[in-house]
Amino acid sequence: MAIIVKLDELMAKKKVSLNQLAAEVGISVTNLSLLKNGHVRGVRFNTLAAICRVLECKPGDLLDYEYEEDES
């Protein structure tokens, strides 16, 4: 996938655990883990905003885009 989730890096930088972030954001640890590992197809803006509030970051700090070569 071309979208890279950098949640791991921000959590480590802010010294926030998965359990702590899930509790403060108001989502399950399972869903946060799926997001962290890039195994989701989408994320709600209110969830993204809550993560940014807790980690004191911007959405661009959480997500990156990697260009993929067209294989056609």
C-alpha cells in the first residue's frame, strides 16, 4: 500500500503505550493495533483528530505516502 502509517514512531517518541493511547482516544486496543500496523482501509477523521490531540501532532506526522511504480 502506498500510505505509510507512522504511529509506532510517534508513540515511541512521546513514550505512549498502545493501551494508554487506545484508552485516551476511546478505541479498542485491537483497532488501534490494526491501524498502527497498516491493516485498515480507512480511518475516521474524529479518530485521527483524537490521536493527534493525545500525541500532540498533525495528521501529516502520522501518515506518509510512498510513490509506487505503475506496473502496466
